Amino acid sequence: MFKLNIYRIVEHQAASAIRLVTDTQDEYEFIETELDSLRPALKQTSHHLLIKKPFSYPTPVPLDFSRRFTPPGSDLLAFYGSEYLTTAVYELAYHFMEFRIHLPAPSQVSEPRTAFSVEFDPSDGLNLNSHPKIDLIASKKSYEVSQQIAEENKGVPSILYPSCRGPNHELNVAVYDIQKLGTDIEQTQTLKFVYLHKQQSSLIFFEGESNPRHKVAWSEVA
């Protein structure tokens, strides 16, 4: 069976608020589990907490939490990932800068993130790469058509689509069925970056011991 490794970037786990008040991994997982009990029920699985977490957000999906294939007001929850780490970096760059680009003069910021990969089974997924409306589905400006596609295809385990922000429109996925994901995370690494705000360009420099530096301008992803 053909499978892919997909990448996701999240808050740096070593610096999370929960870790600041816990001494061991067992304590951290205990508190995370307690918090999960306050969120919508999730089927009992052996998946790592970082894989489970996107499936425990509140439903119906609030407007502020809606994304390309998770429409507001729906019960669709998805694990979003990218086939390549570079693509995930560009996706993060957009969402990071989106909330800072209009600030008058923010100071330089260095906030690490945790990148990890997980095995993904694309079988039975809806592949939109050749869809006649792909330009609208992968629009940088609007989620209207992509969210309509999601509503019309409820029941598919995943949706495969090209990134509108990655430099070569590489593959992104939205996974609705957690059973299509491996149970454990792989290739974990810390990404450090600096945010620079200038008059016409905002840049993020990503640095890591095992990956090259990435430079992403706001004009590339907006």
C-alpha cells in the first residue's frame, strides 16, 4: 500500500505553557489528556497527542477556526499537512505574518516551532490537483469554493490539493479520518526563525541544524 510522509509545524513543544508547569513527560501527557476531556469527544485511539489534537477542536467549527477545507458551522475537523517540510514552512509563514503584517512597527521576534512528520495513507482520498476549478479551490484570497467542495464531499477520508503558497505548488492534504494517519510522529525537529518587519516586506528566516535556511517574503505568500 502506497503511503506518504506528511509534515506539520506546531507550537514548540518544549516551550509550551503546559511544559512550563510540569517536570516530566508523564505529567505533561496527563494534563493534556485532562484538557482533552474538556474538548469534544474523540474516538479512543493510540495516536500521538500531536496527531489527535486537530480532531479535538470545538464543533460546529467557529468562524475563527475555519480553514480551507473546514467550513464554519460544520462538523468537519481535519489534520492539515504538507508533503514537503519546505511547503509547511511557507504555509506557517503566511499564518504567522497574517496577524503581524498590519502592526505599525513590531519588534523582531524569535519564536521556535516544532516540525514533525507522520505517515499518511492517501487511498480513497479526493485528489483535486486536476480539478477544473483548482485555481479557485487553491485561491490565496478566498476559501469559498474549497469549503463548498468539502461540504459536497463529506465522507471522504482526505482531500489532496496543491499548496497556493509553496514555491512550486507542492502537495498539501486535509485528513478527516485519523485512521489514515500513522499512530506516532517521526522526524521531529525544532525550527527557529526571526520575523523582520519593514515598509514593504516582511521576512521570516527559518534555521535548523538539519535543514537549510528558508527566507519567505510576505509578498510570496499573501
